[in-house]
Amino acid sequence: MTHLLHVNASARGDASRSLELATRFITELEATDDGLTVDRLDVFDGSLPEFGTVAAGAKMAVFAGQDQTTEERRAWDDARAVFDRFAAADVYVFNVPFWNAGVPYALKQLVDVITQPGWTFAFDPEHGYRGLLEGKRAFVVYTSGVYADGRPPSFGADFTTTFFRDWLEFIGIADVHEVRYGPTVVNADVEGTRRAAIDATVTAARRFAA
């Protein structure tokens, strides 16, 4: 049995192009894997805990080998519940729209909640960081309304894929498949680009399942 976690980082609901492709990818996997279970995490549904002053204090207490306060333990437990849900998956599907050249803030919130010492990474003073979620796989859909590779800087920049790829590698997920769909707005052939993205998604799903 394979357990899949779908992380939806779009706030646009049914109008989301990235969500459309992620859903298509999962549908293709479900057609070939009767044992696939799917958990869907919408980072904009308000369920993610805050990671502010108290939680940061809890994290630094772990780094320093100190005891956490009662309030810090409560914040740490809330973060741990999100991590446990995340870590339970064998494979991940992320749909990530470009927001201001980066990732949506709610996705960054998820990253900051679960990227903790002893959970997603270990640290050695001599050798540095090591990701702890090895052996897992991921598929990522990136969408952009205006930006596209090869366009001049006046059409935007891409810190989205560079950040997210680095984060996946940092936590130990090295087997990553990607589809990029853009531009979805400033595009003379939006429908043609959409069809090409769907075809690429279907191909990626078949390779992923092979």
C-alpha cells in the first residue's frame, strides 16, 4: 500500500491551474495503484499552527539541549502533529503557484512548521546537515501567470523552484519529478500551453508509477 500526501498550495480553489494538474496526476496514479491512499492538505484552510515566538523558543531549546516551558511544549506538540502527518506519506504531490517570485506564504508556513531538528533533518558540527526523509518521492507542479524561462527580467524572476527544490533536497527527498505550466495569463496560446502541461503531467504520472 502506498500513502500519498497532496499538499495544495493554491488559494484559488477550482480556478487553480496548479491544482488541476496535481489532481490529474493523482487520478492517473489511482488508475494504476489500487492500494493508493490519498491525504489532502490545503495549506490555506487555516489548520496550520503558528510558528512564532513561543514555537521558535521551543526549537532553540531543542538545539541547545534545554527543557522547554509548558507553553513551548504545547507549541512543539502542535508542530509535531503536522510533521507526523507529513512524514506518514510515502510519496508527495505539491502544486505550487508562483507568488511574487517565491512560494505562497502558507506553503512557507508549512515548511517552517515541520523543518525541525530530529524530524526532517539532523545536524553534525563537522559534516553539517543531513535530510531524514530519505526514500520518499515527490511530484511538483509549478505554475506562473507571467514568468516563463527565457523572458526578460521585466517579466519576473524565479525564486520559487530554486527554494522548493533546495528544501526537498534538504529534508532528504531526492527523487523529484516536475511539471511547469506557464505563463497562464500573459500567453497568446493559453489553451495550447495548458494541453501541453496536461500531457506532461500524464507522462510524468506514468513514469512515476512504472
